Amino acid sequence: MTEHAGGASMSERMAGAGAAQQVEVLERRLAAKQLALAGIQQEIHGIEQNLQRWRAGLAGERQVADVLSGLVAAGWVVLHDLHWPGRPKANLDHVAVGPGGVVVVDTKNWSATAVVGADGVLRAGGYRKAEASADVVRMVADVASGLEPQHRGAVRGALCFTGQDLEPVATADGAVVLGDGQLVDWLSGLPARLQPQEVTAIARYLGEQLGGAVSPGLLTTAALAGQRRPLPPPVHTAKPNGRPSRSTRRPKIQAGKALLKVAIVVTALSTAPVWLEPVGMAFGHLLSGVVIDVLPEAPLVPTPTSAAP
């Protein structure tokens, strides 16, 4: 019997054993590659969808920017792609500053039709989209926090849908939803809030603060924590019940006691016999001196130096 170099005889080896080993190795490699390919394909699909959304957003922002450019002749200044204060990874699509105030415009290029129901909630394609209007409300609050107090009430926000015919309607949380075809008329019809010099100053300020290379932080009252000043020393004032101090009360108490004594003596003498009258007069003079010594002196009234005309 002839033996194989591996120790087993040629008759003991199965036919195609070497090929079977290669098949097993290749099958494992193929399964691993297919699994990796499935992950790559899923990743590619996600990138394609994300790219499609960004392309749609870009087209929508440019379309709304073209619409807003028609307001420049009416005294509006339009800023684009500003930082959202306090949110480094988010931006503000447009901020229009004009006679009607400061308007933050968030552009939406959705395929589904947007609608605001009777409950004031934004929906699209049958799904609630309340977070979109809530974002606009937060944008308004964050932009307003950086302005002077007298200008904060002039800030408002709008959700502008490109390619949709939507008349302006407010959501329950305060955002205005409208189509890009209605945007200019709505902005032009806002009541006057800012003077031309205010428009220029606010637009310049927002451009400098929100248009730089670095996203600014959001100013809150926490920023003032390290700037507390020491409290002034307490000022001693009269007690809430208006009671005078002891030093003020003491002369008044003594005077009251003296007057009480006088009243008792007067009452007694008024009912005494006539022969006690001289005694009563002498005793009255004595008590009068006591009362005068106890009562505080009245302040002197200055004599006017000139007569009235």
C-alpha cells in the first residue's frame, strides 16, 4: 500500500478534499464581503438621502433670498446664513431688518404640503411638524436676547415654504407659516416698528455678531454671576409700625404722667370746700412748674425777613 506524504494512504483521502477546503475559504470571504457591501450600500443610501435634503434646502434658501431681495428698495436689509446664537451647529437662513421689525425667516422646501390646523399645529403629509415651528420660536427668542430691550419686541419669526401657495397663518406657539409667494406682501404689510437709523444699526450689529467665523454664545443671566457687587450697609429707618424710639418716647411718657396728676388735683379742688381755695392755688402753681419742666420746648418759628408782595 502506498502512503501519502501526510501519513494517510491515498485510498483514505476523499476525492476533492483540497478543492473543498478552498471552497470553504472562499465562501467565508464572500460572506464577509457581502456583509460589508450591505453596510456600504446602506451608508450610500443614507448619504444620498442626506444629499438630496441638503440640495433641496440649498435651492429653497436661494429662492427665498431672491424673493427677499425685492424688499431692499423699501428700506429693508436682508442678511443670510447667520449663526444661531448658542448653537454652533445650526444657522439662521435669513434675517430681514426693516420698518416692520426684525424677522427671522426659516426656509422649508418640503415635498409634502404644509398646513396649520384649527388647533394651531403645523402638519405636513399627515404628520405633526410642531418641532419646526418651535425651532422658529426659539430662534426669535435667541436673536431678541442680543438686542436692546426696546427692540426685543420687534423680533418675530416665519416659516417660509417654497413652491407652496400658503396665506400667512400663525401657529399656536407664535410662528407664522406662509408660502414664498406671500412673503414680500406679508413683510411689507407689517406695522412700522423701527426708524431708518434703527434698521441700519440693528442690521450692522446682527451682521457683526452673527455673521463672523465663530458662532457666538447665548447671553444669559448666568454671565452676570461673577459681576455681583457687595451689598451696601443697611440703613436704619423707623420701624414699620411707626413707633418712635425709646429716647423719643421717654419725654412724652413723663409729660403724660404730669398731666394726669394735674387732672386729678383739679378734680379734687373743684369739689373741695371754699376755705381750701388758697391751698389749691398754691398747689396749682407748684404743679404748673413741674409740668413746664417736663414738657419739651416748642421750636421757635422764625420771623420772616421780607413781607409777601
